[in-house]
Amino acid sequence: MPLPPKPIAETGVLIRAENGDVVTWDATGLTLRLSDTVLADLRARLALQPAEAPDVTAALGDIDAWNLRSDGGWLRFTGVLEPGRGPREYQRAQAGGDIIAAAPGPLYALLAIGGARRAGFNDGPPGFSHNVLAPGDDVGSVGLEGTAQAQPTASLQRLPHCSREALTADTLLGWRQDALRGMPLFFVRAETDGAASITALASGVAYGNFLTALDNLVAAATSSGKRPKVLAVGLDYGLEDIHSPPDVLAEGLRSLMRQIERDMAARDLQRPIFLANFDSGTRWLTAPAATLAHWQLAWSHGNHAFAFAAPGYMFDQDRFGRPSEAARLQMAEMDAHAIVALSARESWACPLFLLAESEGREVRVTARAMADLVLDAADPFGAGVACGFSIAGSTAPVQITAVRLAKDDPQSLILTCDHAPEGDATLHYAYGGPEGRANSGSVRDAWAAPSRSGGQLHRWAYPAILPLRRGET
């Protein structure tokens, strides 16, 4: 029987020296291994004949830029592109598109989902316009408002306007610049629709577009060699729900957070911070179910990283119940303060009233707060002598005639009434006022911070609805 043919070698050595192989071969060709001396000589010779530098104007246009070089799919350069700011590193995709900052760290995302009130924006681009970006779908930061399905994209675009998320990113970047910290990129997008119930929101067009935003975040991060990180998700839904009772709305918001966390985990994204404003209604809707739902959520939101950044009455509204431009900036700043605290695993909360006990004409109100309570003498929202408190359900009407801090507890108040409440009375704060006049209050804690809109930011107390218990004051 003849022997089988010998297998043909797939590799071999043509020249071998004492210190190793010099020329080898395989199916693709020859490999020549050069000595360190030869390599050093080649480097020296190549350095004498550098490649011609790319033309900045031809590649980028007439801008103040230099040190242009190609890096993978990007053109990177140094330039001065913003008045009053020094040279910084920038980049633009080789395929074209907007110039963005060549920034360190992850690609951070600030996202939001909710009703139409979240779709507003302030005119003009962000202050850090090369760092605060939207998906490159020519839609901007406020999304499609439920009118169409968002499209996939891996590119990023600069913004002609500032949504609340863009203002929040701008605020965070301003603080980082003042602290001489790194200036990362932010990906911002809010998706909204006309859903009339929390169940519809969680399964509607806005949520589908929210998922597309997550996919686009991951794609954009991958294309720029960064790690995607969703820093915070805004939940802006309350008054829009015209079907759900308070307990259903509260549970629906908890369910929405769980759903978002699951869908983020499927994309290898970490759990985010969830932020909302504690809804206090409008001038014509002073006892909404949303306030009762948010009241439940304030003390029972599960194991989510959730906080109400501020109460709604803190912010100026137009006649449609939407925030003014100054209010949107203040909202963004309060969001930014909450994000900084929660990202550092610290707490963030405005004063939350927990217990109301009556004894004769006096009512003792106990709060949980991050600092001592303050009765703001300036009363900026016009809450009046009762500081935003009222008593409902008493057998005979009761008026609150004075409010003072408790001497034995800096987080308790003593309310004085014109006569003792009777029956199944309830204490309200910033809730249930007369139509035509927005709910408000003048109780806050001692924390304060400057606002770019002018004046000071404070942590004003959340609205409250408390059963009035008989006790000792």
C-alpha cells in the first residue's frame, strides 16, 4: 500500500541567524525582521522627510485651528473656537459633521421622558456648545414629541437651543471649569408624547424613542472610543395623566423606573439617578392627583436612586402651566445640585412634612430635612401669614393665624389656629388652594446657592397632605 503524501508545510524559515530567524515565509508572503540599528536608522531617515501637514482651512474651514492630525476616523486639532476661552482640543469625524470637544472621560447622558411640558427649551446654544450635544439626527435635544419614530445614528450634533437637560449639563460643566476639572461630553435628549396615562407613557412612542436614544448613546460612545454612562433620567409626568388615581400613578412611576433600569441593563448601562419635580399644580388646577401621587413617591420610591429635586411651586409658570425660561434654568440648576449630591452617594431632599398633631388651637408639624427649617420672611411666592398651610375637613372652618419654629426642634413648626380643628381634618401645605391662585409656601431649609437667573436657590418644602392627629404640641 503506498504511503500517504506528506503534508505541505504552511510556514518556514529561509534565513536564520544565531539570534533568531531573519527571513520567514507563510502562505501570505515573506517576513523580514530588522535589527534595532536598522530600525533606528529608518526612523532617523523618515524624520528628515515628514509628510506634508494637512491644510486646516481645506479640512475645517476658516477657523483658528492648528496641529491638525488624523486619528482613526477623526480629525483632531487644537483651536480657539469660543471667544474668551483659551486653546482647547477639538475633533470632527473624517466623514464630516459638527466639530465637538475632544474631551476626557465617559460620554455622559442626561435623558428625560414625560409629557408635553418637558419639551420646552430656552433660546440660544449652551455656553459649552462643543461639549453639550444631541444625537446626530437633526432633531435637537427636545426629541420628536411623539410625532414620529427616532432614527438610529452614531453621530453627535451641537445644539441651537437649550432644553432642561442641556441647561443641566451646561451648569455641571461650568462648575467643573471653575474647579479646574476635566470637561467631558454630554449627550442630551428628552422624549415626550401626548400619553393620557402613565401606562400609555410606558408603552408609547416616547418610550420607544427613549430606547432609541439609549441605542444612539451607545453607538456614539463606541464611535468615539468612550464609555457610555447615563448620569440621570428626568421623569416629568403627572398633570398629564387624566385617568390614573394617585396610587396607580405612583406605582406606574415606580414601574417605569424598573422598566428603564431593565432596558438599560440590556445595553450594559448602569442604573441612573432618577429626578423629578414635586408637582404642585397650576393656577387652575390646585388639587391634582399628581400631587397626591408624588406625595406617595416622596417617602416610598423603592430602591431606585430617586429624588425630587425641588417642588413645582418654586418655579414660575406661564398661563399654560409651562415653565418660563428663567424657571427652566432654575430647574436645571436644582437638578445639577441633586446630581452632584447623589453621584457622591450623598442625600438630596427638600423638607418633607411627615406628621401633624393638634392640641387645642395649636398644630405641631414635624419635618424631615437636610438642614434646619427656615420661615422665609421675604415670602417670595406670596404664601401669606399661614406660610402655605391650610386645614381642610374640619367640622367648622379653621384659619391659621400664625406659624413659628418649634423651640425644641429645628425641624418642627407650630401653627396657631383661630380655633381648634374638629372632626377628620387634614393639614395641607402648598396644596388645595383656591382656583386662580397657584399653590405656594414659604418654608425651606437653610441651604442656599446662587442662580445664574439671579438671586438664590433654596430647598423649599415639598407639598404635603397630612391627616391631623390629636397629640401634644
